[in-house]
Amino acid sequence: MEKEINQTVIDFYAELGFEETQIEEGLTALCFEISPEENYGLITNDNGNIPETLREPVIFACYTQAGSFLWSTSFKNSYLVQETWIQEQELSKRFEVIKDYRKNNENDPL
């Protein structure tokens, strides 16, 4: 039985520039892509799907345009993703902000 996707979560991430996209094995994720030629980011929960709530832990994973995994980091909740993501106004630099968060929190279990 397929779980219903929480529209609040979809709307929350849509305001940050993410859109729902199909990934592997029928799963969906929230994707941010500046252009088809550049790396893209996916937001998922621990099960590899769109988060069910804004308060559950989420993973931001960065991939090359060809779909190769580059790096990822975890956030305790979507609000922390938002807080980190909007620190940089220039879209092309937002991945660097997330990467800095990763570097500064790599000892954090989430």
C-alpha cells in the first residue's frame, strides 16, 4: 500500500525550490536542480522517500548530472534544512552552504 505524501511537506520544500521527482524503484524524492548540466540535490527521509512530516530527520544527498552519488548529510528536521538553505541567496552557492553544514556537523549522529 502506497503512503500518501504530505502536501504540507511538498509545499514547504516547493518554497525552497525543490520539486517532487521519481527516483529508483518507484520511490519519490524532493529534487533541487539549478540546470541539467549541474549537480542536483535530493531530500529524502531515512527510508529513501519524501519525508512524511517536517519534524522527522531528513537526508540531503548531492549527485552529479549523470546520477553518481557525491556526498550527503543528515538534518534533524526540515526546519534546519530551511534555515541552512536560505543562508545563501545565490542558488549556485546553496550546495556549498549545505556542504559547510556537513563539515561542521560531521560528528553529529544526525
